[in-house]
Amino acid sequence: MIHHGCLLPTIYYIPNPPSSGHQCNSLPLAGRAGQLASFKANTIAAAWTGVQKQEVVCKRLDDNSIVQNNYCDPDSKPPENQRACNTEPCPPEWFIGDWSECSKTCDGGIRSRTVLCIRKIGPSEEETLDNINCLTHQPIEKEPCNNQSCPPQWVALDWSECTPKCGPGFKHRIVLCKSSDLLKTFPATQCQEESKPPVRIRCSLGRCPPPRWVTGDWGQCSAQCGLGQQMRRVQCLSYTGQASSECPETLRPPSMQQCESKCDSTPISNTEECKDVNKVAYCPLVLKFKFCSRAYFRQMCCKTCQGH
């Protein structure tokens, strides 16, 4: 023993380790008068197990107070022993992850999280087990969120066809202020005007065809017998049917053509029936220009052409 001043002799002492029935984290154990040793739990990196370490202290013999180790003989200090403890596997427990974002911002959504049954098999290692291995109640994995009603919103119907059918035009559509479930229609003032979708957009179905000449049917021949004339209507129309002045004159179809009606060849038996149809100066010209040989003019100017 080493004596310092008036201190009574001190001594290192190692008590017997506790029985296996004691817990790993046991309280200090008192030895004989003037002596003390204790077990101190300290977990180390071993699968499932912890370690009990035996701690040796230097203590006065008179009052059992602990003093510095230099009051004891260092050569007589025993080693600090240790032993394994809690060697049984750790019980499974629930791992609970963070909640996800809600699937909807309003009108009721769902959020979820990861819930696993795990068991630690080392300081930084674990295994995933079936949920039935965790004995406590399983935490929920999904729950409702954001159950408040959504504000009214704009709902746009389908676009109309482009009008007119060619050239620059517009498409139109109807935009309504509806409830989030689309079952109710509200006044437009209940939806935000700045977020309203457009109700009209420009469109084009290609260049319009140019105006063209459109002709009507030919009219009746002006002569009841022989040669005459017949007329028809010729118009310049746009693709919409409106009158236009942009048709090329060089492509204008004729509005008049010569025609011929079949004459009755039955001879005239009564001189009183032979008369000039035209009462003005038509027949004298027929005679002058020697057209009486033609059946049409002979019929029209029967009296004038007699004998010629």
C-alpha cells in the first residue's frame, strides 16, 4: 500500500460480477467496508449485443469515499473486465416515414407515408419483416387532407369551327364559372376575371378562292321559226355568293347566242293568212337584203316576200 499524509490505506477491489439474471444497466455494487467496484453498461458495434464493463475505483477505507487513483498502488490495480449482455434479438418495431404532399389542394385529397415493420440487426443495419411480426398497432399509411371546398373555377367548352370557311376568321367558345364538381354554374363575377380563358381566337382555313363568272340557263329562242337569239344571265360572284367586280373580263362567258327554231313546212293555202309579223321596218329590210329565200324570214315577212 502507498500512504500519503494522514490518509488511511486505500485499496483497489473487484467484486464478483452480477449473476446472469441482473439487467445489463445495473446499479453500482457495494463491496466490503472501504472497498467499491461497479459494472457500467456500454453498447458496442456487435449484432444485437451490448457490453458490460467492470470499472475499478480507488476508495478510502475509513469512509468509503472515492479518491484519486494515485492514492492506490498502481501495480495492484486489476484489469477492467467486460462481458456481453442483452444477446437476444431486438424486438421488431414500426418505421414511420414522413407524410407526402396532399394529392389535392382542396375538395379532399389523400396523403400517404411509408410504414414498415423492421428489426435492428446492428448499429447501422436493419431488416424488413412482415407486418404481422410487429405486435403493436400498425400506424395508418393514408389519411384524408385538404377537405375544404375549392373556389369556383372557369370551365371552357369546345371551340366552334373557324368562320368564315376560308381566309382569316375566328373561333368562338363558351366559358362558364362552375363549381369544382362542375354541377353548379355561378355568375361570372364569382370567378377571377384575370384568369378567365379567351372566348375568341383568330384562325384561318387557307386562302379563299377568287371570284368567278356564274351563268344562268339559256332563255327561249326569240324566233318561233328559223334563226333567232337567246339570252342568259352572267354574273361575277365571290365564294360567298356576293356580287363582285374582280372577275377577269377576258374569261366572261357570252350572255347571248344564236338559236334556230324548227319551222312548220305546211304550205299556206289562204292568202289572207300570209302576213308580215313585224309591223315596223323589219320586212322591207329583209326584202332589200334578199333574205326572203330563208325560211325564217319568209315566215316572218310572208306578205312582203310573196313573189320574190
